[in-house]
Amino acid sequence: TMARKRFDDSNCSVARALNEVGDWWSLLVVLHAMYGTRRFVDFQQELGIARNILCDRLSRLVDNQVLKKVEVGEHGSRCEYRLTEKGRDLFPIVVALRQWGDKWNPSPEQAPLDLRDRETGKPIRQIEVQNIDGQPLSVRDVFVKESVPKTKKAV
């Protein structure tokens, strides 16, 4: 098997982000952490994931500071995994993936998950890219502004 190229030092922030949370199991672990799952055994049961794979993904997510390991119980007899601020910042990405999946690959047996605002009970909006004034933008409406490399110094 061919090893996947690592993008730790890539100039592309998408590649660097995917390196941290881009595999199937890592994102599902993050999703379940967002649902409130905290214990190893619960992640294992809910995801139907092999112990060694779960162990690896939890370690990587902790190393990348997406989750933090918290000692709980008598004298730290148990530990829980909780989202960090960095992990919670994945929320719009997970919601956008869910909305994209519901549109393009819906479950034949199940209605899409109905996410609601806890305060009002109203459905949430589709995630969209917006301009500075809040108007929706498509991929055709944006461009990448060339930036000055950080290594060059002004004279």
C-alpha cells in the first residue's frame, strides 16, 4: 500500500486542516463529541469502531488540540474527552457537511436530521459563504487575493 503524503508543512490551509481532522473516523469522533459523547466506551459503542482505531484517532485529536483529555472520577480513575475551542470551531464545518450530504446523498430510510435553535425551536439556516454585508456568495463570486510572502521584508 502506498503511504498518504503528509501535508503538515503545506502552504494550503485546507490540506493542513484535513491532515488533522480529515479522515472518516476523526470527523465522526468530533461529531459525536458535539452530541455530548465523552467516554471511550461510549465512542466505541456509538461508532462501532475498533478499539485500536479509536485509540489512535482520540490520541491524534488530543495531540492536535481538537479534544482534551480530562481526568474524572476518584483520583482520576476515569478520563473523558471534551472538545476544545478549536474542536468547537469545527461545528459549522460539520453542519455544512451534514447539509451537503442531506442534499446530495440523502438516506433512503431516514429523513434528514432536523437541527433546531435551542432558544427558539426554529430550524437553522443552510450554511453559506457570505460577503461582508451578509449577502450569499457562490464560488464564482470570489477570488484569491495574492498575498505577500511572510519571508520577504519591506525595505
